[in-house]
Amino acid sequence: MEMIVEAFMFIFDSATDVAPIVIFLFAFQVFVIRERIPNLRQILVGFVFVVVGLGLFLVGLEESLFPLGRLMAQQLTDPEFIAQVSGHIDRALVWQDFYWVYLFAAALGFSTTLAEPALMAVAIKANAVSGGAIGVWGLRVAVAIGAGTGVALGCFRIITGLPLQYFIAAGYLVVIVQTALAPKMIVPLAYDSGGVTTSTVTVPLIAALGLGLAEAVPGRSPLLDGFGLVAFAALFPIISVLAYGQLAALRQRSAESSTELAEETDHAL
């Protein structure tokens, strides 16, 4: 019963949040464009579905994903578990002993990114617009590798307590260098990859993992150390997609060189 009441409260809050968007769109259509709203009934039903879906999604976050992320972080950072798997029972734990956390974080970032609906849509559109030059699975895997790497590195930062700004600044320096060297066609797509990565599937689990990890590691603050993990998941896909474009350009140049060499050989013969 308590969960049902909570669900209705979340749905009401979602309706309140969506209301200004609905009012603005309808007012713009009527008073600026000055035309009737087509398929009004269908649009209203769609808005109802959006509001109910957002409310239930928020209930799911509070009741399932956030507690699950905290539980996983607590279990993986349990001193007895870490000492047992690392084999170092007779000394204080160091950051190298938490390798299971890094592996889990990388796998979580990779798998949740592959499941992102927004990334699927962008990959399909990019494949269609590029005439097949950008592969759907190639782009999705490149983004997922970047997200997994970023989440693992973010967990390393939480465990070691190193400042967040150093990692982010260094990452964007790499992005600047890659932007100058990568094919221009891939640069806008790479910049958008960070946004589509941090969406409905990835963010709740990663945020829960970061907060749970900061709560479980002694000396860490959930406010100062728990947040920021999503920034890693948004930054590193840019790096991996730019690298994907650079490798594709390198392979293309290598193939063209091989073709030219073969043609010169044929002419010589």
C-alpha cells in the first residue's frame, strides 16, 4: 500500500513537471503558428503515458536501482571480501586490492551503455546518414568501451580520493588533441556520444554505484566523492569514438596505399 501511494505521488510530481512543457507547446501552436493541433486526442493520450511512465520510472529508481547499486558497492568493498580475494589478509588494503570493483564498474558501464535506447537510435541514424560508413555496432561498441573505461576510472578516483577536476581536465585535453587529428566527419558525432550515453539506463545505476561506493569506502564523502561518476561516463565515450574515427581513417589510408602499390606493381609488370 505504501508503494502504491508513493507511486501516485511520483506520478503527480511528474505531471507537475511536465505541465509547463505542455502549456508552452499548446500555446505556441495556437497563438503563434495559429493552427489547430493535429491528432489532439492521440497527443493527450501520449502525454498521459509519459507522465505515468516517468512516475513509475522514479519509483523504480527509489525502490530498486539505487538500493541495488548501494548494495553492490557495499558488498564489493567489504574489507573481508577484498582481503579474501586479494590474498592480503595481514596488511592494510590499498587501491590495487579493489580490482573486482574496477572490473565490475567497467562491465556495468559497458553493458548499460549498449542497452541505451538513445544510443541505438543515434547509431542507426548515423549509419543511414553516412551511407554505411559508420557501422551501427561499431559505434555502439566504441561508445560502450569508452563508458566502461570511464566508470572504472571514476571508481578508481573514488577509492583513492584523488581530485575529480584533475581527471576531467586531463580527459578534455586528450579530447582537444584528438579533435585536431580525427576526421572531421566523426567529431560532432563523438561529442554527441557522451550525451546519449548518460541516459535512462546508464545514469541510475552509475549514480547508485558512485554513491554506494563513497558510502562504503572509509573516509569518503557521498556528496564530494559519490557524484562525478556520470561525468566520466559522459567524457570517455567522446575519446573512444574519436579514436574509432581515427582508426577507421588509418585503415582507409592503409587500404588505399595497398591498392596504389598493387596498381604500380601491375603497371611495372
